[in-house]
Amino acid sequence: MRVLVVEDEQAFAETLRRGLAAEGFTVDVAHTGTDGLWLATERPYDVIVLDIMLPGASGYEVLKSLRAQENWTPVLMLTAKDGEYDEADAFDLGADDYLTKPFSYVVLLARLRALLRRGAPERPAVLTAGDLRLDPAARTVHRGGREIELTAREFGLLEFLLRRRGEALTKHQILTHVWDAHYEGDENIVEVYIGYLRRKIGTEAIQTLRGVGYRMA
């Protein structure tokens, strides 16, 4: 499997390269956004590890350019920045996953393997499920031509479910991606917001998987 690592901290990038190579990956490294974008468009990769803070062009700009070219290679954003808005921006532009430094190398490998298993399906600008439509850029939700008003948290939850449509998602996964990686409150808050969404978009849209979590039908 071929991986592209775009990381400006050269020592850290070399550590990643050696570690991934030891796991059997073929690894190319770029230290600027410009070089990373060129490699990503000129060579086929199975997954891209992309830092956000890069010289030449930011990781956001690289990702936006790739998706505009209909390059759907799975992208894991890797950054020292932390916060739900940075994560939301990454997902809005078409990222597949997000890790904040410092991180566990074991977790990085697990995330990369998960992306490799999913492959590179096309990521449309508007997310749909039946007659339900969510536009991340316009921040709007429609069902059957009727606009549905959602709170910011409800919108984030619905967007995450739609981006992972068909997947079984645990409460922990939902909390990590929609609330905050460091959220320490009651996991049952997910159940509460699932209930809010069901009342607004329809009870059949989100399936409950006993002992597992939820899935967007």
C-alpha cells in the first residue's frame, strides 16, 4: 500500500516514514503543501496523511484542490491544532479522518487501516439519504423540499451520520467526532440528540443497533 505523508517537521516526517515502512507501507514524503499537492495529483496513493499547517499551501488548500479535481484518495488530517471547528472545517472540505498531535502511533495505524478498508468512494458536495439532503457549505437541511431547522449540534450529528452512512457507529465514535475528543460527560447525551433529530427528520432515518450504537439508514 502506498502512503503519502505531507508534513513540514522533517524529523517527525522521517519518524512516520520509518514507522510506516516497517509496517509494510510504501511511503513518499513531502514537506510543503505545494509539493504534497503535486505528488498527490501525479502519483496514485491509497491514503494521504496531511498536516494542516504547511508552507506553500495549507493542508486545507491541498485537500480542497484534490477534491475539486475529483481526487477521492482517503485523507487523514494530522495537526497540532485542536478544536471542533478545525475538525469540522476538515470534514467539510472532504477529509476522512482527523488526528491531533501528540497521538498514539498505534491509533494512527488503526485509522489508516480503516481508511484503506473503506477505499476511496466519491464524496459528493451535498450529502443525501433518500429525500433527505444536507449541504455542509450552505449549512442547510431539506427533506422532500421542506427546509428543516437544526441547532449547530444537531447539524453536526446529522452530518457525521450521513458521511458514515451505512456504518455502525458507537456512542464513543459519535462523541469524539461531533462533541470533542476530550468530552468527559455522560455518553447518553448522544441518545438525547438522536431523539431530537428523529423528531425533526423522521423516526425511520436513524436505526438503533442494540449493544452497538446507531446507523443512518
